[in-house]
Amino acid sequence: MNRAPIREGDITKTVYSHIKEQQYDQAVKILNNELQNFPTSRCALSLLGYCYYHMQDFHNAAQTYAQLTQVCPDVDEYKVYHVQSLIKAGVFLDASEVCTTIENTELTERVNLLQASIAYSQDEVMLARNLLETCSPDAEERQVFEGALLWKEKKYVEAMKLFGDAMNTIGYQADLSYNVALCFYSQKQYGPALKHIAEIIERGVRDHPELSVGALSEGVGGLQARSVGNTTVLKETALVEAFNLKAAIEYVMKNMEGAKDALDDMPPRDESELDAVTLHNQALIEMDDKPTEGFRKLNFLLGQHPSPPETFVNLLLLYCKYSYYDLAADILAENAELTYKNMNPQDFEFLDALILAQSSPEEAYRRFDSLTAKHIEALRRGTKHIQDARKNRDSNAVKKHLAEFDAALSNYIPVLMGQAKIYWDMEHYSMVEKIFRQSAEFCSEDESWKLNVAHIFFMQEKYKECIRYYEPFVRRHTENLLGVTAIILANLCVAYVMTSANEEAEELMKLVEQEEEKVEDPSKPVYHLCIINLVIGTLYCTKGNFEFGISRIIKSLEPYERKIGVDTWYYAKRCFLALGETLGKNMILLKDEAFDEIIDFLDAAATVGKSISTTISPLESPENTPKRTVATEARLLKRFFLKMRD
């Protein structure tokens, strides 16, 4: 819709009116038009820089203030604004250079604080502290800055005290409350952190209903919620920071649904308006459901400077998780400076060995062995510290050393898994078992260790031993069986069947079926019972009992429109292909009834599978790749079985 032109004498009034109403985007349009006619207008440039800054468009703000300092080289106040914009834009080298050109002695303290901020942002804590010492004790920002430095030095209790003192002096401020919550989070005290977060959110909702907290990204009829933009009010409420921290806590506690809800409850903004931390958190949390989107966002962030320091490491880990080792190697090679800045040496050695295992498993195993020795030494040292503290009856020291031991163990477990995976990929399961037995001294109580030991026993067909590890885990989660990975339940059922404990298998399957019936949301299909039956059916097929095995697989996929998907079809078709190969070699004869059941199933699969792809690549957008669908493959299989029957 075209707006009526502004009368010549009303331009200034209109611009100030927009600024007063925080309609900065409207003011920017008018000011840019004016600058086309008067490119050196001090007033227009000053207001434009102010608007860009409050829109959090710091790159444009920096460019505008750079122009303004050329128009008015003697006004050092504009240079200060220029530095502030450059710092927010992450252009620290230019910001430092501009600081050296500010000569007004009245601005000395302000410049020192800006230089301290630059040093802080570049992790130069000692320089930042030295610059802070030059500021007067009663400087407004000094107390908060001191707290931030203590936090960066991991002195969380002292930092929290300073933030608390600042709030007592100047009253409640959302950003200070967030800083306290962050200190609690850094100490892994999630309860107190969530309490402060809840207060920030409650105040934000009560005082600023216009920020639409809790509005879902998908509104009624699939309409997008209207963006509230990056306003000054949004910044002052610290709602974005609070919701991001809440999402991080839920993520650490493995409550993915809660983490997703925290991000959804954030005041709605367009993707182009999102800050780097929100974009990073979205990428992580949606990785399981939308890996293509997740990788796109993380790669975009890695190209931005600065980006959240976790971006680099998380992108590497996710590439390795999805077996894109070549891409992980490229990222490491292209960002050598980030390996020193954002990764500790042991993490780098672990990822380097993990990537190397694809091309040189022997060398990778040697490196994992070297890493293991370091971790075992740290764990033994931690065990001794705990024993000494217990002898001295020092409960605080015991608590501290136990936390350190848990952290050391959580660092060791991935190294152990990486080393064991080399032999797992070779299907040398006895060697994998040996590696795990060697680590039992420290890991025998770790849940992931016990589950992996169970998997090893299962692959070696030591069913009684694997039941001994699977069963206690499943029993502990009886109240939430759908929270257990489906393959664990499937393997346990198979182990029961193979040890003639059919009643236990049936009982477990009944419990899973009851849990699935309680799921009310039809948009979230559950596959636990389907996978259990698929695995049991596959077992019978491997033993040569194809009629029963295939029948079990077909029944496991009912109702077809809900159960046939990329993964379930992949495992089902393997059994059909194995049956086809056996028939082709004339090793078995199949009854007509079995042929009819197979062809009826393949007809149904062709009907429901028209839009279901048979492959998935997290790095490729579906619209850019030609799809081979379940329907296509079902028709090919049907043609083969019809030939076999005739």
C-alpha cells in the first residue's frame, strides 16, 4: 500500500514521531530518502545511526557513524557511538583503532570501558581487568563488568555476589537477573537458574503483553505469528536470553520437548531477525527432525564473525554423528584458528582420531589408545582424591571431587566408544568386548556403557548375558517405555525368544502396545512395537523361516499409512530382497497364500508410499534431489515376486 507523501515541513516531526513510537524501520526509510538529497546532513546521519543501532542492525549503524565522523571529525561523541556499533558488530580490530583517535579527556573513562569490552570479547581477561582498574570505583558499569570478568574466570560465586549487589544498588534489572541465572547454570545448579528465568519471563509477560510471549510459530490455520522485531523493549526484558538459557537447561537434562517449547515460547521474530545464539539453539534442537535445516543454520553461523564459540565444535560433532567425516575434515582444515580458540586439546585429538578412523583405522586406534591412557590416569587420580577426602571426612571436598570424577568420566566415555567402534565396524565383536572389559573398573556403573555391553553380547548371540544388562534398564523405565530407544526393547524381546522366555517377550510387547495406545497426538506416530516386530521378523528370516518372518514384518507395518516410513521400509525391504534371493536360487518353495500376502502388502505399500522417499540425506534439501519413493520400489518388488510365482 502506497503511503501519502510527507509534506516538506513535516519531515523532522514525522521522523521524531516514528522514533518516539520505536518505529525505527519507518524512520530509516525517510532518513535514507533525505540522505539521497543531502548526503552530508549531520542531523540525518545522526538519527539514522541511532535508528540502526536500536534496530540491532549494528553493521549499518557502524557504517553510518563512520560517515558521520568524516562529516564531523571534531565531535568525539560520534566516534564513541561508532566504536559501540563496531563492538556489537564484532569488528573488534576496527573498534580498537577508532578508540585511539578519541582525544576528548572527558570521554577517557568511557573509552577505557569500551576498550575493556573489546578485550573481554576477545577473551583477553587480564587486559580487560587492567583497563577496568583505570576507571573510577563508582563508575556505573564497573561493578557489573567486574562480575562478568569473574564469570569468564569461572569464579561463579564471586560473580553472582557482584551481580546481586548491583541489583540491590540500582534495583531489579532483567539482564542482571539473567546474569545470576547464568552463574547458577555454569555451576550446574539448574533449579535456582530456572527460578530466576521464571521471574524474568513472568515480569516480561506481565509488563509487556505486546511482545506476544508464548505465541506459537504456527498460528491458527497455519498462519505465522507476527514478528515483534528486535526492539529496545525486547532487549531490556532479557526474554530472548532467558528463553535460550531455559532451552539450554532442558537440552542438558535431555528434555528435548521442553527445550523446543522454550524456543517456541520466545517472542516471535522472523528468521532474518534472530540472534546468533537463538539460531544456534534452534539448529541443535531441530537436528533430529530437520537435519538439513540444522546444518544450514550452523554453516551460516560459522561464516559469521563472531559466532557462538560452540558452533564450530557442535558442527564437527554432528558431521561425525551423521558419518560426514570428509566434511568434518574440511571444516577442521578451513578453520584452524578456531581449533586453538574454541577446542581444548583433548577434544581436538578425539575428533581427529574419529575422522582418521575412516581412512586409517590402525593409526586411529593408536591415537585413541594414547588418549585413553590420559583419561584413565585422570580417573585414577580422581578416585584417589575422593578416597582421601572421605578419610578426612571432608564432605565438601568429597562433593567437589565426585563432580570432577563424573566430568572426567563423561569425557572418557566418547573416547572409549570411538575406539570400540573401529572393531565394531569390522564386526570383530570379541575385541569390542575386550575393550569394554578393560574399562569396567571406572565405567561399570555408567548407563551408556552398560547398554553398549548389552549390544555387544547381543551381536555375539550371548542372549542370557545381554538380558542381564538390558532387563534392569527397561524395568527402571517401565513407567515410560516409549522413552526407551526402540532397538533396546526389540533386542530384549529377541533375547527372550532365543532363550525360550516367550512369556516375558509377550508381556513386554503388551506393555509397549498399551503405552502406544495412550499416545493422543496423531501427528506424532510411535514406532516402538513396529520396530520390535520388525526385528523379530528379521530374526526368523535370518534363520530361514521366511514365511513366518515375512508375515510378522507385514503385520508390524499395520496400519501402513502410519507405520511405513524411510527407516521401517529400509529394514522391511531387506527381508523381501533376502527372500527373493533365496527363491531365485531355488533354495525354498513358498506357498501361494504367502505369495498372495506379499503381493497384497506391496500393492498397499505402493498406494501409501507415493510421497515417501527411500533415502534421506541431511545435507540435501528434498526439493533439490530426485526422489526414489517407496511406491517405486514396491512396484519393482511386486514385479519380481509375480515372476517368481509364475
